[in-house]
Amino acid sequence: MSETLDSAVRTYIEQHSASFLEELSQWLRIPSVSAQPEHAEDVRRSAEWLAGALKDTGFPVVEVWDTPGAPAVFAEWPAEEPDAPVVLVYGHHDVQPAAREDGWDTEPFEPVVKDGRMYARGAADDKGQVFFHTLGVRAHLAATGRTAPAVHLKLLVEGEEESGSPHFRALVEERADRLAADAVIVSDTGMWSEDTPTVCTGMRGLAEFEVRLFGPDQDIHSGSFGGAVPNPATALARLIAALHDADGRVAIPGFYDGVVELTERERALFAELPFDEERWLRTAKSHAASGEAGYTTLERIWARPTAEVNGIGGGYQGAGGKTIVPSSAMAKLTFRLVAGQDAGRIEGLVRAWVAERVPAGIRHEIHFGGATRPCLTPLDHPALQSLARAMGRAFDRPIRFTREGGSGPAADLQEVLGAPVLFLGISVPSDGWHAPNEKVELDLLLKGVETTAYLWGDLAESLRHAR
């Protein structure tokens, strides 16, 4: 039965792939650059185009949701079974800025297919990975004979992800009843490589701070006053030097409390990945690996919390010398957080740590720049296992697991909706997100289609059993 279903899915995809790619090309021609005000109408046009495409796909409910910024698109297709699990798919329809003079070989908003690849801004990030769900659900219906998906399927496609999703959480909170789901699928991520298909199981969170130290009321002569009054630049240097201990661990008391540690199985799975550290260092434009002792590079960037100095300054910065004690100094810090850490608690720890270390005669200010929560789905979660099985059927090989070192709006969905977040992406590192000549591998794009065609039936069964 499974082989028959798989054959039907693949036949349907093959028969409809040409029209699917043509429709995707139409969408990619819309320059929906959310960061540039002159493209505001294009972003709205992109939302309206997607809404029309989802209606044509068969979604009975399709709505464009306005926000104080760019519009999002919501779609809903109830299952025939009243007790069917509910699954929400997330993606975004806005794209990064792009111009031919940036280094593109072709016009960035005129899709070109060459050597099995489609080149265009948004081809991988994220229009291509959103759009494969349209053909995937149609293949699912055609192969199973259903008139509605096996799950109650919802889509939320935002229009401001490339601008930091400033209104996304408020939108999710406002529409939480409409977005309620048993699981969330995020299709805005990638795989390890073309030969190593993977599923991401989590993303780190983020907390941002700006620390300012103030000494004299103005810059003063270092000969007349130096060595006799506190220097805010020196105090800041000592503060930053104390941020980590000799083993590369963050030295703020309580920082690691509650951290969800890697399991031995997770460490073994990470170790199976074909990671070339020398190649990674070349990509990083760095000359040595560094970080918390006792962990590999992949473990450090995927599963361990960090503290980084993003910028530091104070005093005279011009040519030559200027013999002063500066009146102020500043540093910008970010902390990547992992499961078990709360940004609000980290804020309190940072404030207390700085206050304790600032010497007499130095006034300080700390500005908290906001936060993104971490998210993590355990390896044994039934929904994650469904996704791995569906990808394994599409790629005809075992699926491995990764995490993502960066941060994104997925954690807002997990926190507000209380649902596990799964990452289904088929993009590979060579796709060049945010870079000139962004592309998507067409064979992988169609594997994404195939994965979703298998996924809805598998998720329906696994989530029912999990209940």
C-alpha cells in the first residue's frame, strides 16, 4: 500500500511540476522587499498574489491579515474528520533587498532556470519553501483520494520576517484562537547538504543589551587627572574581560541554571554529520575555533548558550593621540540562549552582575533591547518522528538531525500557541540566502513537495496516538 501511495504521489508531482514552477516564477517576480518603504505596495501585492494562489489550491478559507507594518496571509483547510489534529505551517513572503549591481549575474526578480536550479531573490528564502506546500497538499489529496487533508491544515505567511518580524508576536497573540494547533511546521530553514538531508530540532534564543559607563562629566586631561579618577573605558575593559572564565564559560552567576543539556544520543547524532572544521573556518573567515571547553564546534553553535561582544567604544577614536580620560564608554552585548533559559531572568542576572562590578565613581546604564525565546523539540516527539519518516520516504535515505544556532520568530509560535515546532526546509548552504545569485535546487524543491504529501497522513496518525 505504501509503495502504491508513493508511486501515486511521485507521478502527480511529475505531471504538475512544470505548472508549479511557472506559478512560483510569477510570485518571485514581485519584489516584496519589506525593508524598503518604496516596495510597500509590492509586499501587499505579494500577499494578495499568495492569497489567490492558495484559493486556487483549494483552501476554503484564505484571508490577508493587516498589521501596523506589512500584511500576512492566513489560510485554513479543515479535515473531514472532526477529531483530526491541527497543524499550522509558518513561512514568510517578504524578501531581502536585491539589485543587479549587487553582483547578480541576472536580474534578481526575473527568475532564471539553469542547470537544474532556479535563480531569483526569494527562490529559497522563503517563497520557494512556502510554495511547495501548495503542490504537496494537492499531491496528498490526489494520491489518497481525499477531498480534504488528513489534518486540519492552517498556513500563516508573514510579510516582515526580513525586517525582524516587529509585529509578528502581537499578531500571533491577537489571533491565537485562529492559529491554535497541535504542531507547527516552520518552512524557513535548510538542510545540512544535498547528500545529507536533515531536520532541525531547535533554535537558540537571543537577548540584547547595551551597557554604558559614565565617569567624569566631560573628557579630562590624562596628565592632570589620570591615575587619580576612575576611567570608564578601563572599567568597561575589565567588565568585558570578566565576561568569560578561562574555560570559555559565561562567568555571570546563575547563567547556566536550568539549561537543558545535550543528551548522549544528541551528541552522537551531531558527531555523525560530515563536519569539516577547516572548511567551516574558511567559511567563517576565521583562523581558529574557540569557545566553551568540553564541547565540539557544532555543539557550541547549536546547543550551548553564549555571550558575545558585538561592539565596544569610548574615548578618542581619531588619528593620532589625544591624552584624555574619557567621560564614557559603551559595549553592545548579545546572549544566545538555549532551552531552559528565560530572557527576563538573564536580564536580571546581567543587571546584577554589572552593578556589582562597576567601581565607585562610575555610573552605569543598561538598555535591554528585547529578546527571542529559544525553542527545542525533543528527538522522541511523535510529530518530529513523523516529519523524519516523511522526509526519509521522499529522499529514500535516513534523515539526520541538526539544530540552528541563530534565532527567529518560531519561538513566538511555540510559546504563544503551546505547540511543538518542527522545521521542514530543503534549502542547502549553497543557495545563498541574502546574497547575490540566490537559488534553489529544483530537485530538492520537489523533494519538499513530496515530503509534505506524505507528512499530513503520518502526522494525523502520530498526533492522534499522542493524545
